[in-house]
Amino acid sequence: MFGSKIKIDKGLYERAKKCAELAGYSSVDEFIVHLIEKELAQLEGAESDDEIKERLKGLGYIS
């Protein structure tokens, strides 16, 4: 990793920490990296930019 940092709301971090522990991840970082990799793989499988935009809208990331 490059050591970059992402700011996450404390409440969201606590939720991720709880889920990471329950799922058996060694750290919250490992859990979050896995989630991001999984989501990126789905988006990268899209056929077009329009399909990516629709998927992001469906997830609530853009409106």
C-alpha cells in the first residue's frame, strides 16, 4: 500500500469494525479493502460508462 488514508465517519468505521470481527478478518483495513475490490470488480465488468453510471445510481453513490 502507498499509505494513503481515507476519512470514514466514526459510526461507519465502528460498524465496519464489528462486521470485520464477525466475519473473521484480521483487521478493519483488510475488510474494507476486500469490499472495495469486490465492488470495483463488479463495476469494471460493466459494458459501458452508462452501465457503470446506472449501477452507481442503483447503489446510491450518485443521483
